[in-house]
Amino acid sequence: MTLAPPPRAEVFLVKNRLNSISTRAELELTDYNLRCTVKEYSKWVEKALGISDLKSRLQAGEAVAAFDFRRDRLKVKWLKQFLNAGFEVSEGGSLRWLVSLVYPTGVLALVEVVDGWDVHNQWRQALPPN
């Protein structure tokens, strides 16, 4: 995976802070929205979305959004746990999603954080904490 600056990047949706189970996704930032589209099947994502046919939708080539939040309503918190290369995001009372710009665990994560520091800063500037 190659880290890309805004407006679009391949990312990982992470189950929770204590369990780094993750699934690949694509993050897209527009003038009005932050959208995250699921790219691979994961049972926990299927459950979080409240659907039972995620696998078949993805196999059919359907774009399945994990979230599509308005930028002016975003709640963003960059996480030191992910070396500031990951953040928690929600809109209003919605489900909070954990998004990592790098693989969320291990040595590979550290290498990606160091190599992509400038790109991480661009994402942090585009999505300031609030």
C-alpha cells in the first residue's frame, strides 16, 4: 500500500483501540464530505454496518460506504496510539470509526509512519482535530 495525500488514500478501518483487527478501505475527502468505502470483506465491519450481505456486495463490485460524513459536522481525534497516523472520526451521534493511514501494528507500521510523515501531516491539516 502506498500512502497518498488528500484527497484520496488507501487506509485501514480498525476494529477498536485494543484489537488491531483491520480491513482495507479507501478514504476520500471532498469539499463537503469525508467518505470511506470498504475494499475487503470483514465480519466485524459487516456487523458494524448492520448488513448481512457485505461479502456478496463487494464481490459484485458494489461500492459499500462505511461512512459518508459531512465535513462541517465531523468530529476528529488524532490518536497517539497510532503515532498520529490514525484517527477516530464520527458525525453527530453516529458510530465512531477508527481509521489508520498505515498498517495498524508491527514494525511495518513504524516504517510507514516515518516514511510518510509529510503525507500524515497533510491529512492532519485537512482533518484538524475538534
